[in-house]
Amino acid sequence: MQASDIIGTIGATLTTASFVPQAWHTFKTKDVRGISLGMYSAFTVGVACWLVYGFLLSEWPIVIANFITLTLAMAILTMKLRYHAP
Amino acid sequence: MQASDIIGTIGATLTTASFVPQAWHTFKTKDVRGISLGMYSAFTVGVACWLVYGFLLSEWPIVIANFITLTLAMAILTMKLRYHAP
């Protein structure tokens, strides 16, 4: 395994896993005022594109990482829409 | 240009650009209570790994996208630390 593979795997794991504490924080506090609707809308669509990209190339690490990220991003987006007091 | 290239480019653009509205929202409102410190800590380190990965492979689209994302993530992380009232 090359150095680039190791550092890429660490990067993919951290960027994917990072949405777990955000989803948990939002679920626990229900405080969504500081969360940008624009960010999670664009991010969710963007990650969905990455998921399709992974499928098209049959690159399963890309599919798995983006499936997990998409699930977490959609959960945060749903909470943003549900807990938002206008 | 293949379909996978187009969808990958859209995905990269959206996931990178999505941090602009979050950085702007946080800068404007200074409301960082809903933002997870754990997320932005892990995410910033993860994106830095992706940046190194891009350099190691001389993949400049990866370098450019992650340089922009790293700048935005660091700005949000800095605001989280600065505006946080314990």
C-alpha cells in the first residue's frame, strides 16, 4: 500500500465520519439556526452526484463512502427543515 | 467528456461550493451553537489529507478543490472557536 493510498483512506474516513458528530449534535440540541440550509441543500445534491459517479465507474469505496455521507447529510438537512422556526 | 466526468465535476463543484453559504451564514449570524466542533475538527484534518493526496498524485483538480474546501472549513472552525460562548 502506497503512502498516497494511506493518506487518501484517512482523508476519506475523516471527511465521511465528521458528519456523525454534527448529526448527533443537531439531533440532541435541535438547534439548527447556525446551520446553513444552502450548504446542506448543495452538499446533499453534490454527494448524490459522487454516489452516481462511483456507480458509473464501479468504484465501490467511492460508493460506500458517499452512501454513508449522503445518509448523514440528508438526516441533517431533514432536521434543519423540521426544527427550523421561521 | 464522459457522463461520469460530468457528474463527478458537478459533485466536486457542489460539495466544495456548499461551504460558502455556511461560512457566510456563520460570519453574518455569529451563531455557532448549532455547529459541531467535532465535525469541523475531523473534517478540516480530513480535507488536509485529501490535499496531500492530490499533491502526491499530482492530481491538480483534487488539489484545487480541497484547497478551497480547506480554506472554508478552517474559516468555519476558527469562527466556531472564536464565537463560542462556553
